[in-house]
Amino acid sequence: MKPTLRPANPNFSSGPCTKRPGWSPGALAGALVGRSHRSAPGKEKLAEVIRQSRRLLGMPEDWRLAIVPASDTGAVEMALWSLLGPRGVDVLAWESFGAGWALDVRRHLGMEDVRLLEAGYGALPDLSAADCDRDLVFVWNGTTSGVCLPDAGWIADDRGGLAICDATSAVFGIDMPWSKLDVVTWSWQKAIGGEGAHGMLALSPRAVERLLTWTPPRPLPKVFRLVRDGALIEGVFRGETLNTPSMLCVEDALDALAWVESVGGLAGTVARTQANAAVIGEWAARTGWIDFLARDPAARSPTSVCLAFADPGIAGLPEDRRRAFVQALAARLDAENAARDIANHRDAPPSLRIWAGPTVERTDLEALVPWLDWAFEAEAGKLRARR
């Protein structure tokens, strides 16, 4: 039967993700609009985002953190263009974003000594094959596959290369193993439910040393430059951004970080994420028509949960018809105001994708799953009636 209880907040997009509970535009009342981001109060707000992010995430004291242009994508590109070259590179890819970084490293940076360690959607590559004396480029959490690294044990403590990690759908939902990483990037619009266009770039002392001792053999756009006259541009790590940020977005990020503090900091957001993922996991375990896209339970993302069809009548359809089924199911739920934006990324296999990060309320997921059953049965019934 059609459910009667709807999620109070039906926004389950994987980016931009839903705002923190209780958010309203009033949260932006203190935004420094109409003022220069280079004014003293403007720089202070930007520096406060950096300070609070470092503190809440438990980032090591000797790491550097900057706000950079172009969201997580800009932060990753900044790292790739600025750091890669003196060693061979291993790129690990098991979904669309990792594959995109592999394409950039090979084609656009023109590097020759590049190994691609890849796996199809739903699996991880052989992590033991990664050579830690080469530079490593990888996502922590495969947003479009729902496959997440279970740990960092495969990264050597005495590595010679840099471990460059795109962690945008992991940070604040997963406790990052900083000692195993050298570059970590993320954006505000994922786990803390902030606005887009701004990225965060975190650098270990080893990454900073690379910046200062090696000059890239390629022209660097102005918004990528972290070094001037052989020295680090220190202001970038104090909120003196390389381009003009939106002070509305900065205010929103500060509001989101204050909310993180209010729910117990990182431990609180990780616990909320785990509880949310458990709701979907328990439902999937008792539901015959759905399964996780990630085959190994230990490698399932707790934030970006990707679900494939187990029902033979749907799983056996040609890909174009399965994709049409996903769109129809998602449209039906959207029309009912039960779920928005849950069709998976266009590059992924036809599947559903439900954000379960910390800004999502567990009660909304509990209200959602009966609607998923109802929508599946309605759309599958239409297919059966045509046969």
C-alpha cells in the first residue's frame, strides 16, 4: 500500500547535499556581503573556517589547510598540477571520479610513467599492487559506486611517494587516517551540507616539502600557484584566498561547522552517518528487489549509498531500459515529495544513490524506505502489465 508518512526532508542528493537540520536563510544574516574578502573582518571569517575545520577534524598541527577555488575538483587539480612529476604515479580508479583523475594525469599532464589500477563499479582494485614509492592518486569514497576504502593499511608508513586523496564525500562522515595521507581534499557541499564552488586543500609536511623542492615542468594557472620565489605563499593558509570567495558561502560554512560542534564534533557526525547507513542496510537485507552496488560489505560507503536491482525482472533488462526504470522510479518519488535526486550519476550503472551523510536525519531515511518499496512495485507492475 502507498505509505502515508513522508520524510520531513526528502532531499537525498549526493551533492550538493541536504542542509543541516533546522537550517534557514536566517543562518546567513551575519554574512559579510558588500565587503571585500580582503578586509580584516573578511579575512577573519575565512581564517575561522580554516581553524574550525582543522580543529573539528583533528588535523595534525603540522599540516596546512587552505580554501581554494572550484570546489573539490579545483583542490584535486591544484594538487595534481603542482605536485606530480618527480616520481611515477599509480592512479587507483573504481568509479567515475577516479577515472577522471587518471585521464587528467595521463592526457592533460602528459605524464608517461603512469599505472592505472582499476576495478569495475562495485569492487576495489588490488590495493596490494599499489607501489607506495610512487605517488598515489585515489578517491577515498567512490561517490558514484558506493565503494569506499575500508582502511588505509595498504599505504606504507615509510612511503617514498605522496598519497593524494580526493576525500570529498568522506570528510566529516568518516574519520580520516591523516598519518597515511599527504594531500586531502574536500568541499563544503558534501557532508556538512554547505554551498558549492569552494574547495579545501590539506597538505602534509611531505607535500609542502615537495612544493618547495620541485618545480613543475608546466605552466601553472594563477589559481593553482602555492609557491612564489621559492617560498610557500603563507597567506593562502590564513584565509587570503587566491580568488574571490562568496562571503554568503563562507557564512554558511561557518554555520555548518558550528552545527558539527553542536552534535559532538567529528565523533558525532561519524555516528550519525553510521546510524543512517544502518537504516538502509537493514532495509536492503530484508528486501528482495534491491542490493548494494558494492559487493563487499567492508567496502560499502556509509555516506553515498548506491543500490543495484536484484529483482531478475529488472536486473535482466537491457541497460537503456534499466536506466529508464531508474528515472521513472525517481520521478515517481519526486512527484510524491518522498525523495529527490536519488537516481545515480549518469556514468554509473543504472542504480539508485541515497546520501546518508550526517546532515540527513535517521527518521527521514526510516520514512523513505517504505516509499522505495512502493515506487518499485508500482513501476515494476507497469512493466509486468506490458508483457
